[in-house]
Amino acid sequence: MQLERLISLEVISANTYAEAQKGFIAAEQSLLECERHLSNITALDSPTCHIQSAGKNLWLISSKSKPSLETLIFLDDKTHIATRLNWRQKFE
């Protein structure tokens, strides 16, 4: 009986891990999409992230989905190349 409980907890744990990983991958993909179109924000049909200016060519981009990820981007005015400075999981 204890072995059955342990196995069911392991199955639940594995499923939870897989679902969380899918959520992080989806959040990262939405950040990448917004990062690619940062120089032309209007090109995004339905943005899946929040974009706000942090001043001096710095932008904070955070995903709308759960789990929420946030990244700080430097956007070069001349080349329009976005460089990711850091990222973090955003807790509410």
C-alpha cells in the first residue's frame, strides 16, 4: 500500500514537472517574440507580453502567461538590435 502511494506521488510529481516546463517554454517564447519586434512594436498582432520603458534604451518585457518571466532588454537605436541583459521569474 505504501509502495502504491509512493508511485502515485512520483507520477504526480513527474506530471507537475512536465506541465511547469511547458509553461516556462511558452513564457520564454512569448518573450522572444516581443524581443524580436521591440523596434517595431506595432508589428505584433496580439502581444503576449507587457512592454514598458525603463529609460535610456532599456525595456522591461514580461510575459502575460503563468509562470511570468521578466527580462531587461537594451535596444540599440542605430542598429535596432535587442540585447538581453538579464531575466528573472516574476512573482506576484
